[in-house]
Amino acid sequence: MRARDVVASAVQNTFRSKLRASLTVIAIFIGAFTLTMTSAIGAGISNFIDSQVGAIGAPGVLAVTPAPENDAAVDSPAVYDPERATGGASIDGPPGFTAVGMNEDDLDRIADVPGITLVTPMVTLPVDSIAAAGSERYELSLDLASGAFVPDLAAGAAVADVDERQLQLPADYLEPLGFADAEAAIGQSVTLGVTDAVGEPHEVDAVVVGVINAGLLSIGAEGNQALADAALAAQRTGMTGEAAPVYLATNASIDPASTPEQIAAIKADLLDAGFQGMTVADQIGAFKTVIDVVTGVLNAFAVIALLAAGFGIVNTLLMSVQERTREIGLMKAMGMRAGKVFGLFSMEAVFIGLLGSALGAGVAIATGLIAAPLLAEGLFSELPGLEIVRFEPLSVATIVLIVMAIAFAAGTLPARRAARQHPIDALRYE
């Protein structure tokens, strides 16, 4: 019997007992469906985290902050050190704002670390509120735009280094400020409220040039240098003397092609200098770890279902071997070798696995494609860009192959039993 005949015979023999075979296929279907869906959900959420949290940093950038003074600082308040930078009324906060951070000398020390090419401090501008023509005032957090951030823009463009005061506005401000949509906000003027050193209010106008999509983590509004200068000038009205600027964090640029070993060396040098650096991968690692753990647990339940289905395959084929004992004896008496008999019953198991996994994966994909748009418009409407299920061809193919491998392993015992039948004893079987 040729290999093609073995396959054809296995397919034909699979449904001799239609009810028994169908129940086994359904059991495999459930496991494959669950495994495909959980894998797609994990891929979709991971992709969303990558795209959304990726906005907090660009490739080749380390977010640098002061390192804890000692291990105890992780679990308890740090001991006050008068030598460390503290900020009062500075470009990093409104009047009365106090924080422990980094000063200009710290930035110079960071810049001296081998491998760092540029240091760009993160600056929060002293803006209290925002309003558009005819709208109420709303609180606003405004940062000085940095090349280290990669905003996901719904419309418009990033702010530019020009004399015009420009602003990137978060999408959730559109409706409160009276804009119909993101495109309608582009080019419109808004008024920012700033409180000076003696508590007097000031107004600074700016033009909206871009609208940032809402996401898992919003980076807030961003302004260009011209807007920063105007806001800082308004804040310093009535201020006596000069306050040294204090920065809570800074971005350190490195070669985007740096290897993990080189990045680790730069981090070690920063730590020796009293700072800690984190890449984008470090910052999103905790999020992805949680997603991976949840997906792994769900996949474990699916695998348990597949293992249960494997026992169903064993039972189905053992009964088939028993029912076809005389047939096996006849095949062996006519010259069919034990290897061919083993292959025949193993192929039946593989075919059952292929049928159940293909149906499970196919129904999962169809369900996901139908449900995803409905969920995006309903339950997950507050998370634009979330693709709750993401079916990757390689992942689906891997699931089908894994299920077929489980089916083959499950069919090994019945196939061996059939292959070891002695033709004379089999022909005498009643």
C-alpha cells in the first residue's frame, strides 16, 4: 500500500463510527478554538501596548532619573541631602513647587558618560489652564516637546522650532473646547492661563498644530520652545532673583544601533554617576509581563482541554482497533507490514487532530473578525487603536501543528497495538 493509499484509507476509516469521531473532533475543536483566541488576544494587547507606551520614548533614548541613595530608599523615605538639587519656582514647576531632581551640573555629568550623545531635560511648563473661544477653562499639563517622544497624532503635525507659539493638544480636550473633531482644531487659537510669582494670572495665546490620540498612557499636551519661553516669562513676572532650574528627569540620546551589552554598560556608568537609565523596553516590560502571564494562564487551560481531547483520541482509536481486529489480521496476512499498519492508525489520529484544529482556528478567526469591530466601537471605545484580537498566520499555523502533534502522540498507543497484532490471532478474533 502506497503512502497516498494509507492517507486515503485513514481519512475514510476515521468516520466509520461517526458519532464517536465527531465527539472527539468537538473536544479538539474546543481546545484549538480557545488556544487560538487567547493567543490572538495576547498578541492584540501586546501590540497595543507597544504602540501606545512606545510614545513615551524613541529608539536610542534612555530616560534618566536620579538613582536612589541606598537600598532603603526603595521601601522608605530617602534621607534629606542638602547637596542634591531641589526646586522651588523653576521651569519644572509652578510657584511653591518643590522637588528633588537634577540641576545643570547633573546634566553635564550625564553628558560625560561614554556613549551618550545628547542630553535633553524633560520640562513641565507652568501652565494652569486652557480655553478656546467661547469655552470654559480646563486644567492642562503642558510639557516642552522633545525629540525623545513619538506622539500618535490624530491630525496635524508635531510642533516645530519656529517663532509662532505652537501646541499639540490631547484628543480628549477637543469636545470640551468646542472643536468638532481633530481636523477642526488644527490652526485654531487657544488661551493658556499662567500664574506668576506673586499670584497674578496671565494669558498666553498658542496655535493648535497637532492633536494627539488618546491612548493607554497619554503624554499630555506639548508646546514648542517659543510657547515655553512665553509661559516662563509670564510665570517669572514679579520674581526677584534667579532660581536655578531643576529637572525631575532627562532624556539621554545614544546610538540607536547600540547592542544590549553596550546599553548595559551605559546604564552601569550612569549608575556609578548617581543616575538610573531606562530604555523603552524597560519601561513597558512590566506591562508586557502582566499580559504574558495572563495569556499564559489562559493558554494553559486550552492545553488542558487539548490533553483531555487527546485521551478521547486514544479511546476512539483503541475501540477502532478492537472493532477492526480481523481486518488488521487480513491486511497483515496479505503482506501489509507492521509499519504500514502503524502509519494507518497514526494517520487517522493526525487527521482527527487536523480536522478539529482547523475548525477551531477557523471559527476563532471568524468570531474574532466579527467581534473585534463591535468591541472597538462599544466596550473599548475609550481605547482608540486597540485591536483586541490579532491573528498572526505563523501563530495560527503553529497552533494547528501543535494540536496535530498531540493527536499523533495520542494515537501512538492504539497504532502500536494494531501494528503488533499477529495475523493468525487477529483472524481468529471474534
